[in-house]
Amino acid sequence: MEIRPLAGALGAELLDVDLARLDDAGFAAIHRAFLDHVVIFFRDQKLDPEAYKAFARRFGALDVHRYLKSVEGHPEVLPIIREPEDREVFAAGWHSDVTYQECPVLGSMLYALDVPEYGADTLFASQYLAYEALSPGMRRTLDGMVAMHGTRKVYDPYAKSGLDEKQFKTDRDKILAAQEVEHPVVRTHPETGRKALFVNPHYALRFKDMTEDESRPLLDFLFAHAIKPEFTCRFRWANGSLAFWDNRCTLHTPIDDYFGKRRVMHRITVKGDRPR
């Protein structure tokens, strides 16, 4: 297996790997690369849903999306499909997945089944580097802070989330009524011990014991700081490509530059722990 870094900040392509035929030594090398590079990429994979799930389960139990419909017969696999006529891209904007849950996911895998010849890339940002680039005074301030996360900004009917009612498996009003959850603004990675910024524009609504208006200036600063170019990498998709990112210390965003083209992806997420 060859490991080819994609950028200075994060990201590496792992070449000459067949994820459907992976032995224990191969998995150990992949796990190490995942922790070292934060987001890893594979090319030319041929995975049916069972093989895809089998690879993902090597990292832990699989998470089932609370609100969105899955691939029939495979509740752990979330279809992410954009048809040529769709005006909005799924999950537009920088975010970390499902941080409205008490235990957000450890990581997310995205597998490309049918993607445009060009366009539709994905950007990733290291939240290790985002935290480490802050001043000592700002780090001391944030280390003791808690943010409230919720679904309202993404799942409100008027939000530009690229979703319509047929994609939901529950009433949207029930989603919006879900309680906010608390997460530290800075979390310590349970495997590496490194600190990472842990707020994102989709789900971090405000700081604990503060109003949204009071919270907005500092949150807006952190949201902008977290995605500086020097913290990022960019991945160009092709059919058979698979990306796996560490949801505990990254943000990601799709690039919406392929209107009029079809894109079909399958996502699997691995259950995580409560941020600390």
C-alpha cells in the first residue's frame, strides 16, 4: 500500500488497496493512516452494500441516520443523490456530521457510484490546525466553553439543505422540536489526544447560557477561522472513489459547481463517543 499525502494540512490517498479483500495487517495500516492524515481516500473500489458495510464495521458499530431514508434493505447506507434538475446540493456549506446527536459519529464514509467527469469536488478542513493556530488567550477562553447544537438551521423547511419531504422518514416538525445538546467548543480526540475545534455552522447554534445574538460574533469568527485555506485539502471524485474522514476533528463541504449533472453517492457513518 502506497500512502500519498494530498495536501500539507491533511488528507492522503491510499493506493493499491482492495477494501473488499482486506486482511488484518492491511486494516491496521489503514487505521494508522486515518489517525495520521485525518481524511483518507481510495480509488477504483468495487463495493456492494454488504462489502461496504463490512469495511466500515472494522472501525466500529454503524450509525443509522435518525431522519433521512436509507437505501432499501440497508438502513446503515444513506443515499446522497443529486438529479440534474435539483437546484440545491445536499448538505451545502461547511459542517461536521450530525453533531446534534449526544454522540456524534466517529467518522463518515462517502462512496462514489456515479459522478460527473469534473466538478462536484469536496473540501476538508483540519480542526486540529484550526485550534492550534489560535492565540494562547483564545485557546484558554475556548477550552472551558460549551456550545449548544441543534437541527434548526439545516432541517427547517426554508433552509437550503438540498432536501425535500420525500427524503425524510419522520415529520420535519418533530425534528425541529428535538432538544439541543451540549458539546465542548474544543474536544480532545479520544485516540490521538490532540485538541480540535468542535463547532460548525450547520449545528452549533449558540454558547451555553448565552443567547444566539450574544454568541454570534465569536461563533462567526470561529466559523471563518476554521476553514482558512492553509487548513484544507480538496478531493476530486471519480466513480469507485471512497473518502473516509474523522468527524471528530474535521469540517467538510461539497462544492456546488455541477448543476445539470447527476451525482450518486452512498454514505456510511461509524458511531462515535460523547465529545470531551
